[in-house]
Amino acid sequence: MQNNNIGPDTMLVDSPLVPERYPAYLYNQPALYTHQRGAVAVSLLEAKREAGGKWSEEEIVELALNRSVYQYEGWVEELKRAEAAFPGKPSSDRPEVVRRILEWDGVAEPDSKGALAYLRWREALRGLVGNERMNDMASRVDDYLELFRETPEPPGLRRDELPDLIIAIEAAAIALRAGPGGFDAAFGDVFRVGRQDSNDEVSWPVGGGSLGAAGMATMRAVGFSPPRLGQPRPDLDRGRHPEQPDP
């Protein structure tokens, strides 16, 4: 049983804690409410239960620090559709950004260029289409309730939406070039941990995080604040200014 601020009926598969058994003022959630982190927690726990295994202390720690991005594959498939339908004349950077995303293993590790490319692509797409449209598109790609009810696969994006994915790739390439570490930066060049009250300005690369707006909310929960500009980092080359986590 797990809870990541989700509903009682999504704390585990076949949960008996269903809303019809409780007064609404006690239940205090709509039916089948969950999100990416809650869904991945159930997925990992259920896989272990089905395997009949017991958790070691090391496995429990790794579960809490898991950095896999649940259901990223759906977005990769949509990008493949977009690339096939609208090959166009790519910029010099577009093929490389697409390659990094398509070859990414779905784990937000500090040394992963694919994780950062995916993040910048999803950020660019939301910025392009707006929150309302992005949430609607996500509802047709993600299915965080797949373990809780029998449901057909999400229908996916419409063909007229696919060009937006390509435009967002171009924008992601620009964002990578302009960001900390430049075009070849990895996830941990941008997302780092350190003491905000420290005088030595030392920070370290981190994986995972609470990047829900980009569809990258992992089990390892780390919140990030905007980059602190104008403050040198002696541990980083070229004077990069990484995004720092909230304390």
C-alpha cells in the first residue's frame, strides 16, 4: 500500500477503500484519482508482489529513489509518428535531439542526455500549445489508471497535432543550446542539489525529481527552483548556473 497524495482507491490494486463505502466528507477525493508518481509507485509494488518476492532493505531504498519516468514510451511513439508523417527539412540539431529521445531508456539519470532532451521537448510543447491543450493531449497519451480498471488504450494524438511535436523539437534544440552546459548537456548539468545557505556554492548532479508539468515526476521526489543567476560555481566548467532544489 502506498500514498503519494492520491485517492484511497488508487493506493493499491483492487483497493477496498472505494468512495461508495464512505461519506463524501470523509473520503474527500473523487473516484480513481491518481497521478504519475502515484501510478509508478503502484506499478513497481505490484510487479514485485506478482513476482512473489520480498523486499530487502536495499530494494526498499532503491524503490524510494527510483528515477524511471512512468509511461514515457507513449510520447516516444507519438514522436515517431510525427517524424514519419512530417519529415520536412530538419535543422542541423533536430535529428540529434530526436535520436537522443528515441534512444533514451526512460530513466532520469544525472548523466543522461536523453532525459534532458525529453524534458526540454515536453517543456517546449507545453509552451507552444498552452496548458489546456497540453493537458488534453496528455489525457490521450498517458493512462495512469491502467492498473486500476479495464480500459482501452488511450487513443493517442490526432494527426493535426503531430506537427506541434516537431516544432517543439526545434524549440528544444534551441533551449539546449541556450541552457547550462550547452547542447551536449546532461540532466545533471542542469538539475543539481546543494545547500542554499552554503558559502562555497558547491552542488552535485541529481537524477529524478518532481517535474510533473513535463511528465517526469519520478519516485525520487526533488523540487527545483529557477537558476540562481550571477553566482559562480567553482565545481562547474564554463561558469554554468544550474537549477537548484528547494531546501
